[in-house]
Amino acid sequence: MTDLVVGIGLVLVIEGLIWALVPDLGARLLQAMAAVPQSTVRYCGWSCVGVGLLLVWLVRG
């Protein structure tokens, strides 16, 4: 459970850095994402999930 909380904390730090350091870039990224087809966004999301699980498995295994 501790690892889960640490993981969520790291995600918040990385996401927060974008909005704190370059908020204009964050807004442009959101606009660009709105133009991408939903199927592509979903594919990229599941790809990130897979890569993340692989990384966790490699590091923890």
C-alpha cells in the first residue's frame, strides 16, 4: 500500500510541475489532445498502462 501512495504522489509531482512551470504548454497539450481521435487516446493510454506495469514488474521482481 505504501508503494501505491508513493506512486500516486510521484504522478502528482510530475503533473504539477507542468502546470507550475509552463502552464501555457499544459493548455496547448490539452487543446492538442482534444483534436486526437478517442481511439488513439485510448490506445496510447493502454500502452502507457502496459509499459508502467512492465517497469514495476521489472523493478520489483
